Amino acid sequence: MLPPGLVRRDELTADEVRCWDADLEALCASVDDVFCRPASRENLRAVVRGLLSDVPRKNMWQVAEAAGHASPDRLQDFLARASWDADELRDRVREFVVDSLRDQDAVLIADETGDIKKGTKSAGVARQYTGVTGQVENAQVSVHLSYGSSRGRAIIDRELYAGQHWAGHGEEHRRRCEEAGVPEERARTVVTKPELARRMVERALAAGVPFTYFLADELYGGSRSLRAWLEDHQVRYVMAIPKNEVLPLADGRAQEARQLWARVPETVLERRSCADGAKGPRAYDFAAVHLADTPHGLARTLLIRRSTVPNKKNNNGELVCEAAYFLCHHAPGTTPAELVIAAGQRWMVEETFQAAKNEAGFDQHEVRKWISWYRQTTVCMLALAFLADVRSRRIRPHRTTP
């Protein structure tokens, strides 16, 4: 077994290969108590090793072949019917990731991803927007919570999104949800993506996960209920928000983010790098506007990021420098430079999803049942956590300087 894409095979020593194999066995052994039967423990190892192998497509047919099985029946039964708790395994994955990647700059990042589907019977599948293609597709969409630091990043929680198509009443709706195994709570009403993210952050807090900021894009930053909950629990955050988001000012007034941006003098903009890209540091012009503090003693700041070159057409068809807005909830005295770095760390989630899909088969499952989705996704998280741990010990951490 060799983690694909981690390093070139000819760069490895025989001792490194043996060490990684022993480390993977130790990780699997550490979660053996999640599974009641020895057969389930064997199947876990077969699935994880198959996901980490170089099989062309990491569905249960090819994973089973890699394990030497004549058919995928054993592994499909492991995902659909065997007795084990996917949430307990999730908690163990989270603990392993935090132990491996813990650092003073660690962050939590919520984001969604989608898997294109052909049929209509898989739990949660519907015609809905997915960022994979940037348009409406027949897809499953799921929300994930990632843990990232200068030592690496991995996924520590997951929730399958079931939209309006899966929430309702009537005999036909009940039958369809029963066939897919959708829980009653999720079959009655839509649980929004920001609420799914909130639940995952709540679990991370309950588990004592150490982090500096919670990061998310404007789908989550635009949720006032999510922001209120985070502020009530004194969770520091940096989240993108829509340009028309109304924000409270220190003098009691309220204005939209774009109105505040219009009042910012050009002279106060500072050029900073918020993260490293494929072609070097990502440099933007930034401005910070102080907002009303929260009743809990933490401060709020509107961070405005402007492109350094014209890259977007305005309503008149003119090419202008695009502006993006981030609402920040932070300790008093936090510098704009720290908020810039925090905002830039959200890009780690894109790398996390890419690694999960390219190296751990995150988007190659062919399960239909609700429970099977959660189980396979959680096993994929375990495989990804192992890769993140290996990388963290082999690749030297790199910190971005603003």
C-alpha cells in the first residue's frame, strides 16, 4: 500500500513504505472497538486500503477486487447492514486529525461539495446547484467541516444535504424516504446548509477541538442565525458576506457592506498577501472598517478585499477591480494583518476536497442509502486523515507572511 500522489515512488525507501504500512495498521487497530465483529474490522481495512490504492475508480467493485474478493457483496454489506456507528468513527477520525495537525494557527472551515448522479433514488439526490460544475445538476450535495493548519488539513465532519425535494408529506414521499433510509427529522423539513455547519461546529466545540477562527464563504456568512449562534458562543470567525449585507455600526446606524466600501479612502488600502497560490502569493488590496462590538465583548470588523487588476465588468460593462467582503468576529486589538491571513486560509478547503476526491475516492461512491453514504464518507475521511498525517510528518510546514 502506498498513498497515491503523495510522493514519487522512486523517492521512497523500503523502510518508509514499511513504516507507512505499519502506521495504517495502527490507525485501523485504534478504531477496532467501533466494530463489534472481526469481519467488520477486516472489511474496514479492505476499504481503506482500496481507497488508498491506485485502482482506476474507487467504487466497491474495484475496491473489492483490490482486496481479492470475488464480488463487492461483503464490502457493500459492511456499508449498508453491518452493526457499527458511523458517528463514533467520525469522532475518532476527528480526534486523530486534531492530534496530528494541531497547531497555533489551526482553523475550522465549512464548505459544501457535490457529486453528479445519473439516477434519482440515492438519498439527497436532486437537481440542485453544485460548485463542481457551477450550475444546476442532478447531484448529491454535502456540507463538510475541515480542520486545517500549517501542518496540513483534513475533513473532520460531514452532513448530507436533503433539500426541498426530500422534505414533505404524503404516502409517495414517505415511501421514497423509507427506501433511501432518510431519517424522519430530515424527511419532514429542510435543514439548511448553514444549520448543518452550525451542528458540526457545535460538535467540534463539545469535543474541545482547538482552533483560532471558523471560516466559510458567503452562503454561510450571509446566515444571520449562524452568525448569532457563533457570537453567542464566542466563536471567532471570518466569513464572506454578500455586498448588500446590512451591518451594525458603532454609532448605532446600519449600512450595507458596499456602502461602507464606497466611503473608504483609496489612501487607507494596504496591499497584502492572504495566501500562496499556484503562481506565488495571492496579493490584494485590503481595508478594514470597525463595526459595532458584540454584547459578549468581542469585536466586529468588515474586511474588504479588492483585486489589484481589473477583473470584473460592472453594470455599465466597464472592467473594474472586483471587491469581496468578509465579516470578522475577533478579539479586541486583533490587527487587520491577522484577519487577512485568516481569510486567506479558507482556500485550504479547496485543496482538502481535491485530495479527498483524487486520493481517497470521496466522489466515487455508488451507494444509495442514507446510512451507506454516511458510512462510506466517514471511511473516506479516515483514509484522508491518514494521508494528512503522513504528509504532516514528511513535508515541512510553511507559514504565509502578510
